[in-house]
Amino acid sequence: MTTTHREPAIAATGLRKSYGDKTVLDGIDIHVPAGTVFSLLGPNGAGKTTVVNILSTLISADGGQARIAGHDLTAEAQAVRAAIGVTGQFSAVDGLITGEENMLLMADLHHLSRGEGRRVTAELLERFDLVEAAKKPASTYSGGMKRRLDLAMTLVGDPRIIFLDEPTTGLDPRSRHTMWQIIRELVSGGTTVLLTTQYLEEADQLADRIAVLNGGKLVAQGSAGELKRLVPGGHVRLRFSDPVVHERAATALREATCDDEALTLQIPSGGSQRELRAILDWLDAAGVEADELSVHTPDLDDVFFALTGSPVPAQTTESTESTDKEAVR
């Protein structure tokens, strides 16, 4: 990977937010390199939407500093708005007008000329596979189509940074995977994405870096692989078909957990190449041949529950209102 000295797309330090005596964000730091996906992962009420609302200038923080696309969040709020796009938890699509009319309305809000607005609208409708439905009222769209239209509307202004606040909540698996592919394509084109999600698989699939937010605090940050290594429980599993070979292997390798009924051995391991090679060398030296070898590492489910404990009840203090796209333009 090429190292650059470009300013990060998003850099925030010490962000704090309280409502009365309830602390929603307790001094969090976020650093997002340009052209990457950064995921905020956490249970309901953890503070994810509050982070998005602060960084997109919808609400003010009580403390801390942030720079978005090279602009100071407080002193240059208008420049920040010009560089970002926001797709909130709830669709900003107007169901009373057609998909095309929603797009053209957004083009007008960005002060595009009539010709430019129609060109951009046509390109985005094609890109998001909405051409056939373009003339139909948006109220007739499926959930997945509305989310695609919502994101297409966000892209009318060609933002360098996009905030996606739980963009696939409520979608069926096929629609969710379609949205994932769209996000990957955006990032491959240089767009930076800050994604909030409750879906562990979503963060694992999309994010270059994940921050686990719980109770208003960042309890861990890293790549999916780095976070998984925080949790013990990884192991290599050896399966045998011959009980005699299984017993000989179990006798020679006393640190392994033995299952006589399943004819398996479970060896603690972080799943690294070096550890796997050592196990294979041991098998060769002992003259033992396993019928099956599999590596098991903790997944993000294990990480999530280890770091957050029981799911946190939803907080009424965190904003759940629909994001107003016009407010961030």
C-alpha cells in the first residue's frame, strides 16, 4: 500500500455530547483516511447517529474538534457541507413524486443548470438500476429501491465524503448485498465512506477500519482481523477417521482438547501462518496424518459481545429523526 501524507478525510478528537445529565459521546477520536470505509459498530443507543449528526454539521458537539475534507467543522461549516453527503437511517425520498422528480429536485437544490441536472439524473438512475422505475411514484418502490434512490440523491452533489447511517437496516439479503456492491464501487472511485451499522457482517465485508462504540465510548479500533485477534478462542481442529491414530495423536499432543466421540483434537491457535506451519511440522514429525484440518478464528460476533457485553437498551436521547438532506448542502 502506498503511503501518502494527505490530510485525512475525517479527523476528530475528543468529541463530546450530552443531553442533560446523560452523556451520549464521551470524548471519542476518529481518523479516516481518504478513499476508505470506516465503520462505527455498536448496539442501539451507543451514540453512532450522534457522531454522524455532529460530523455532518446537523448538531453541535459540546466539546472536541474535527476537520472534514480539510475544513474546520465549526469555523468552516458551509465548506464542510459542500464536501459531504448524508444518507440517514430513514429515507429522505418524497413518495408523492417520481424517482426522477426526486433526483431533479436534488439537482435544483445543488443549483445545477437544467441540462446538467438532467444529465446527472439520467446517469445516476442508470447507475443505480432505477431507469425502469424512474417515472413511477417513489411510494411504489420496494425498500431496496428506496435506499438506492436515497443514495443516488446523495450523490447528485458529487460529495467527496459520504456518511451512511445504517443504510441497509430493514433490507432483505439480496438488497443488502446490492447496496454493499454500490458502496465498494464508490470507494474504488475515491469516495470516503463513514458507515454506521449494527450488522457485524456488514462491517466485516466493507470496512477498512472498524471502531466499536459502546455507551458513548470507543472501546476498540482496528481492522476486522485486528479486532478478531483481541478475543481468545481461536483454534486448529484436527479430525481423524482412525481411532488408533486419534489416540496416538492425543497422547503426543497433551495441550490439545480431545473429543473421543468425534475423533477430533482442538489445538489453541491464533490462526497465524507460523502457528499453522508448526502444527503441520509436528504432524509430520509424529508420523500422524489427520483426515481433516481446519482453522477457526473468532468472528466479529465474538468481538462485539466481548467488548460490549449485553446489548445496550436504546436511548431516547440519541437522535433518530430522518436526516434532512437540504440541511447538509
